[in-house]
Amino acid sequence: MATENATATSTSQITREETTQLRRVSADLPPTPPESEHSDAEKGEATKPSDYPLPPDSKAPTEVIEVDKKTPDGWLPRDPRLIRLTGVHPFNVEAPLTDLFNEGFLTSPELFYVRNHGAVPQVQDEEIPDWEFSIEGLVENPITLTLKDLIAGYPQITCPITLVCAGNRRKEQNVVRKTKGFSWGAAGVSTALWTGTMMQELLKVAKPKRGARYVCMEGADKLPNGYYGTSVKLNWAMDPNRGMMLAHKMNGEMLRPDHGKPLRAVIPGQIGGRSVKWLKKLIITDKPSDNWYHIYDNRVLPTSVSPEESANNQAWWMDERYAIFDLSCNSAIAYPAHEEQLCLVGAPEFYRAKGYAYGGGGRRITRVEVTLDKGKTWRLANIDYAEDRYREAAGTELFGGTIDMEWREASFCWCFWNIDIPLAELRDAKDIFVRCMDESMTIQPRDMYWSVLGMMNNPWFRVTISLEKDYLRFEHPTQPALIPGGWMERVKAAGGNLANGYWGEKIGSEDAEGPVEEVAKEIKMTKDGLNTTITIDDLRKHDKEDQPWFVVNGEVYDGTKFLEGHPGGAQSIVSAAGLDATDEFMAIHSETAKAMMPTYHIGSLDEEGKKALSGEDVQPDPSAAPTPTFLDSRNWKKAILHSKTTVSWDTRIFTFKLEHDAQTVGLPTGQHLMIRLRDPVTREAIIRSYTPISETSKPGYMDVLVKIYFDSAERKGGKMSQAMDSLPIGHFVDFKGPIGKFEYLGNGLCSVNGAKRNVKHFVMICGGSGITPIYQVFRAVMQDRQDPTRCTLLDGNRLVEDILVKEELDAFARDNEERCKLLYTLTKAPEEWDGLRGRIAGPLLAEHASKEVLGTEKGEAMVLICGPEALEKACHKALLENGWSDEELLFF
Ligand SMILES: Nc1nc2c(c(=O)[nH]1)N[C@H]1C(S)=C(S)[C@@H](COP(=O)(O)O)O[C@H]1N2
Ligand SMILES: [Mo]
């Protein structure tokens, strides 16, 4: 049986007087206050009205937990009781629900739930006073301020506020049908006393201009898609009733690193995602934030939108109506706890059930109700609004801030409810549910509203009761993270349909359709009967070209046999040697390629090895010395999107800023790099090869030309190019390389898979954006006036305006008439077009690119081809027919 925490602050408990008062309005309850075994801790002295709760005992953790050591947070001590929801890193955790509830109204910082999208910015204590942040954008007086100035120059307040992650209780949704979010239990909620400045005070000084409507906030945490940021409406921020603040203290001490040290926004009544941590900027704008995390996170899309539909149709994410701000009202049962057992022999006559409830937007929870008969009848629970006791303490100084809430009607904190249930009734019940209602009479729904991101889940919270021999056993709906247990899994496993409106129980014919199936089409990549385990040390020994091993999904593969034939060049295998290549492998390879993998499978990495790899591929060490070139063939490197130039309706040049002004990209001519983005919705890695069009010697920046393949009525567009197109400026993108089997070394010398070879004449064939790798080689040849190599370039497109880098190509051709022949062909040429017409295929190639026409001897020329698969196939066939051999052809 779970025990009461005898040290729970007596102030957070309900007073006897209040209890009796509430009981009077509840017809279901017996007239006299019953005794229960839970009531001991509550028998303490009746509290005075002004006895507001003080923080529970707190000890800042001092030891870095072993698993954290390999992560970028390896410097940060944490509480081992916290349950990790997303593996080791980033740190997303909740406390066990019972521990959280037992702490009482206020949560200690070490048990307060954490939601980090990435690594925690490290700020030393001595740097705190000088932490700078700014208020900019549409304001008369832009302000840059240090934390020291903020504390000295503005009134400080202290106020209790509950934060709730929008994903609280998401595990229940994930059991019904997997959402795109990780599995929070019911403890993604915590309360603290926050000390700081009202946001409104700063905004008044900055003076928003006419037209200003939003306050965008940005944190200091660098993430895969830029800095974390979001926005709220300016008129809310200006409204003291909304209580928005910039806090630097939590329960009277400096913010802990996981909670935003040294400064964060606290946005009461709204989902936690709006309370930006490690706050650097407030930007006043006329539009909502275009931050990636604002757009693709914290939304409740219509329930009919499937994960696939949400990935296919960007419009769902752009609709501001689906963005969440105010929390929905919600409640959960803490006692009975999950797997609590209540011995019926000698038990008191009443059992006291307890839990929490919270509302959104400052709305008070006006009732909490409990049912033992699936909603046929409800009984009213007692509610303790500990928050109100701070209102009674008006004007008191606490932790360097004034308690100033007596005038404000809003309720920004959770409240605790309890109800005494006669044991006999509990014994006969199958389950116990709780639901709450707020002051707008909005009530928690009976049924779950499933949505893609699994947010704001708030159906009635159900705990099942089973009578075993002489005790009652209780089960919560789920356990957080991957922890098994809970009635939902049990019911689902038994074939119940959780969405049948009766919590998956058999109620008749309606639920005959059975559980919702999850379809997963996977290609088997392991060898049958192979039982070898491989240690991380063994793996690490094979990190070179002589016998490269690599890991995909925890399985080890030997890439040696593939060094020669691999379409991506030997380098792409060598780059992965000794490493985990899961993301790239899965993103780049076709089902056919995957089906070949069992042949190369040599064993499974042992658990230790898997753990060791899981900490890898994190941000590069920021303290590492800057390198002269940007690319690294073994690690993903980040560059920030600096600007976007629209070249045509479907073509953009993305300019990325490298790590420092003198840095060059480090890409040999003719080679490519990989760009990795996360799918905005599924979070899967999307990886594609590109060749920048900027010169490889350009310092500080690199330009990548991308043709956007938009979705159309007939066809799905390109995942990658559309994701690139929706990237806001200032966001980080991952790069890795170089890759490719071809390199142009200059003066006709090239290298193919490491073998050197002289070329007198290049035939370059490309279509659409296939020009980009070709262009690198073409430019290198043309720029060097001493280079005797000739080029015949055949570039196929639909319309004139589709021809990429045409001006540059034309200029090179004009300046090098004697060794360059430039041929454009169009499939939709205008009348006045004097170039070629039609597709690049047999006839065109026979006329312009046959050996005979070009007059080249065997081995003197080389054909470089890059374009859509159909073009490459057609060319391959035609070229062989025109006297070329495979050794003379190179497909990019
Ligand atoms: N800078 C920054 N602020 C952030 C986040 C983040 O990852 N980075 N996560 C947000 C989310 S989704 C939540 S729920 C809250 C969690 O605050 P906590 O970790 O202090 O509980 O912080 C919000 N603010
Ligand atoms: Mo969140």
C-alpha cells in the first residue's frame, strides 16, 4: 500500500472547517467527517488562512548521473528519481506521480518536470548578473538589458504558477494510436513560486508601435531547427490579469539549469511550451512567430488528420486556429496509486481518494467529480485551492519579490481534490473516474480526442479496481515512457477496442471491429540464425577503409565487399566506419538496397555498445578549435540558414553561413555533400545529396541551389525540397561530406573511385537541377584558361525559365568558344527559341554526343550524367548504342 508522506506541508492540506463546508453541499457524502487511514497526516493543526504553502524541502542534486556523462548535458547533476521519456538525451522527464503529489502544492525544482528540446545552455553563476537579453522589433525603444539591470530597475514579484506540458497524459493517446509525441504520464505538471518582473512592465518601457500584435520569445538553446522560440499575443502580455512574467528564481533560489537558468518566461494558464527558458529575446511583431517549434509543435490538429496527412499537407500546420495557448481543464487521480493494494481485512470504513486538477487561461476549477459507475452518478469531491492563501498574504515580501495577487481573480495553479469513499462501495465498483469543470462550465470530456501530436489529452481519468482474494488492486491507465503496465495496455492486448466509447470493454456488438491496428512495413535486414554479438571495441577497430564496419539499428554490417560497387562511392562507407549510420542509411536507401543487407550482416552490437553509440552524433563540441574547412566526413556539422534567394517560382538559392568568416566548405570539385533535415512532422531524418553552386573556395558562406518539387494534384512533391523551402531564416541545418566517387583535380586529370585518369573531352548531360554537380566541374574547367580540356554540355529542361544558372553558363561559353559547346534543349520551347527541341534521348544524343560526331578516341573522353532517373536510364541505353562503354560513363 502506498504510504502518505507524513512530512507533506500541512499548509497544503485542506482545513477541517473547509472540509465540512464542502461536505454540506455534497449529497453523496455522509454528514459526519469520516476517518480513513489516509487522514492521519491531515489531522495536524488547522491552518490559518494566511498560511500559504512554502516550498518543500529541497536538495539540489550534486552528482552527474552516469548516463548523462556522454551527452552534452554531461556537466549537469540531476535527480535519479525522474523518469526519462526520450531515452537519455535530450532530457525530458517527469517524477513518479505519487512522489510528485506527495510533495504537495509546490514542487521542488529537482522533481519539477523537464521538457528540453536539446542540450541545456551552460551558464556559470558568475555570468548570471551579466546575462543579456533584448526587447526588439516593432517598438519605439528597443532595449538591451542585463539580468542585473532587470532586477534592480523593475519591481519584483513572487507568484505561484503551475506549468503543464501540452503533452501531459499523452501516453494514453499513444496506447490508442501512436501519436508523433513521446509518452508523458500524468506527471507532466508541476508548481513553483516564481520571482521576477511582469512582462508588461518591460513592454511599457519599450513602447510597442502601432501594428504590433505579438511577442515572440527566443531561447539560447541551439536546436536542430534553430533556437527554441514561440509567441503569445501582445495584448495578453500587456494585461496584468494574465500574469506573464520573466522569472529568475524558482522557489526562492536561482533557476536550475534545466528550468531556464538564469532567466525564463513564465506564461500562466497556458501550455508550458510558451514559457521560453534561457530567454534571450523578446521580439515584438505583427505576425505570430515563424519559429519552427512554434509552427510544428503545440498544436491540436483535427482528429481526422492522420500522421501521414499531416506530413503530406503543410497547410494543417500553418492554420493558427489549431495552435494551443490556454490549457484545457484536466484532472488525475494520485490515490489510489498505480498498483496500490488495499487490504480489505481490517481496513477503515472509508478510503480517501485524492488527486490534482487544473484549468487553463486563469479559469478556476469549480468542481471535481468522481464516479464509481462509469458516469451514471457523480459525487462531489472537496477541493483545496492553496493558491488562494497567497492572495490573503497581499503585500508580503517573499524571496525578493512582493506577493501581489489579491486583486487578481485568475487561478494559475493546480488544486488538490479529495473524497472519502465508503469501502463497501469501492469494493463493488469496477473503476473510479475523476473529471473537473472550470468556471466557464467547460467539463472534461468522457472520450479521448485523439490528434496527431497527442496534446491536451483530458478525458475522464480512470483507475480500474479489481477484487483479488482479500484486497483491492488498482490500475492507472498507463505508466509513463516505455514502462509497461496500466489497464489500457491490458485491455488492448486482450483485443478490446479502446476507442469503442467504453474504455475497450465488451459491451455488445459495437466493438466487434477489434483494436486499431498499426501497420508497419519493414524490410528484414538481418541474417537468419546469426547469433554473434559484437562489442564497441571490436566495432571501433574497423573504422578504416581496409575493413569498414558500420551499425544500422544496432546491427553490425561489414561494408568491405561494397567499397567498389557502392553508388555513393567508397567514401560514403568509409565515413560511416566504426559509427552508427542508421539515420543516413534508412533515409537514403531503397527497399531493394535494404533487402541486400542480410548478406553483409555480421552480428549485433551488445547493449554496452548500443549505449555508447546512443550518446554520439550530438552537437559538435563548441569549445573545439575552429577548422579551416567546414565539412567533416564522419560527423554532422551545423550551418545556419543565412538567406534565401528566389530564383524562379520553384527554385531557390539557400545561403548558409559557415562556422567562421574564413572557413571554406571543404568540398573537392565534383563531389557532393549530404544535407539532413528532420521531417517537420514525423521527426524522421530526411537526407539528400546536394552540390553547392558557390565556388568551393568561397569563404564564410555556401550557396545551395534547390528546385522545390511542390505537391500537385497529380503527384506528391519532394519531401526534402519542400522541407527546405519552409525553413525559416536563422535555422540550423546538418551537413556531412564530402561524398562521391568522382573528383576533378584540374588540367584534365580526374579521379574515379581513387583511380586517376586523364580526360581530353567531357560530355556533360543533365536535366533540371542535375546541372548543379555538373556545373562545379564545368566551371572548374572553364575558369582555368590553361586547362585544355573540352566540354560539350547538353542541358535539358521544359521551359527557358527552367534553365538553371543559365547566365553563368552562357558567360563561360562566350569566353571559351574554342573548347566549349553549350546545348540547351527544351520540351516546351517557345516559337522564337533557336536552341534544340525535345527530350534528351537517343536521337539527340546520336546527333550531338556520339563518339563519331565528337571525334574522340577510346579512353579520351568521359560522359558525366546527372538528372532524373528516367533521363539517366534513357541516356545509358542510347550512349551504349552510340559507341560508348560503361567505363566511360559516370552517373552522379
Ligand atoms: N528555450 C526553451 N524553452 C522551452 C523549451 C525548450 O526546449 N527550450 N521547452 C518548452 C516546453 S514544451 C515546456 S512544457 C516547458 C517546460 O519547462 P520546464 O522544463 O522548466 O518544466 O518549457 C518550454 N520552454
Ligand atoms: Mo511542452
